[in-house]
Amino acid sequence: MVEFMKAGGWSMWLVLIFGLATLVAAAVFVFRRDLGKLALVRALTLATVFAVATGLCGNVAAVMHYAAGDTDAPVHVVVMQGLAESLTPGVLGFTLLSISWLLVAVGTRRAQDRIE
């Protein structure tokens, strides 16, 4: 996990913070069954998506800058390895969002049971 976080660079911390905040908000929604809490989950989801986008853009820019420089390795190898590392914010962020929205689905179902 340490290497995974290093591969994504500084933006991984933003993705982790916003993603965990979304996960916590979704868990609160499950237990409280208050549809009003859903607005917070939605807002934090957008923050997480924007953090992922920032990470992806920054990482791809860094890869292209490095690949354009004087490297000993073939450029295509540098670009492939760099793009693989650039995708780590998306892997982390979208995994946390998937789990969060699974919790939202459970919470929504529980909220419907409460109404009936």
C-alpha cells in the first residue's frame, strides 16, 4: 500500500481524505437513515471525483514532462510505466466511491423500510 500511495504522488492524500470522508458520511447515512444526510454524501462524492481528476491530470503532466526529458530508457517504456502510476488516484478514489455508494444503496433501502 505504501508503494501504491507513492506511485500516485501527493494527490493520493487528497483522494484518500475526501474518499474516506465520503465513506464515513455514507456509513452515517446507513445508520441514521436520514435522507437529509444524502446531500453531504453527494457533495463529498464530487470533491472526491475532482480530487481524482486533479491527481490524474497532474500525474499525466508529470509523466509527459519526464518522458520529454533526457532518459536512458526508451520513451515508450517510460510513458507506459508513468501512465500506470498515473492511474492510481482513480483506482483509490473510485474504489472508495464504489463502497460509499453501496452503503448509500443500503441506507436508501433501510430509509424506505422506515417510511412504510
